[in-house]
Amino acid sequence: MMTKNQVNKREQMEMLTIEQLVPQDHLVRKLDAAIDFLFIYPLVEDPYSLFGRSSLDLVVLDKMSFIQYTESS
């Protein structure tokens, strides 16, 4: 019946980390172990100023693009 009071069972909370959500044999973990993306910082160092608003981390952006490309194929 639609007017019947239903018990809300969504009050449970579970704490998870990213490490728990991504399986150990996932492609993302293998790529992270195989590719060192830190080479990006020296390449983009000159165009960025030390003053003003901080930019997004370019390594994170590149990783996101790389993962998007590999997951879409």
C-alpha cells in the first residue's frame, strides 16, 4: 500500500578508502606503477607564474585524460 509507513534502512554508514574501492589488479593501478608522470612538472614550469591563483595539478589532469582514453577504447 502506498500510504504505509516504510522503515528507512539507509541510515547505515560505511567508511571506505580509494584503496579499498579499486581492485589490486585494475588497469589504473598497473598504469600508475608503470608510468612516472612527474616528468610533466619540468615541462610546464616556465609558463606558470609563482604569483596569483594556483592552477589545477597538471599531473592529475593528464592522468585523467590518459585513463579516459584507455577506458573508452
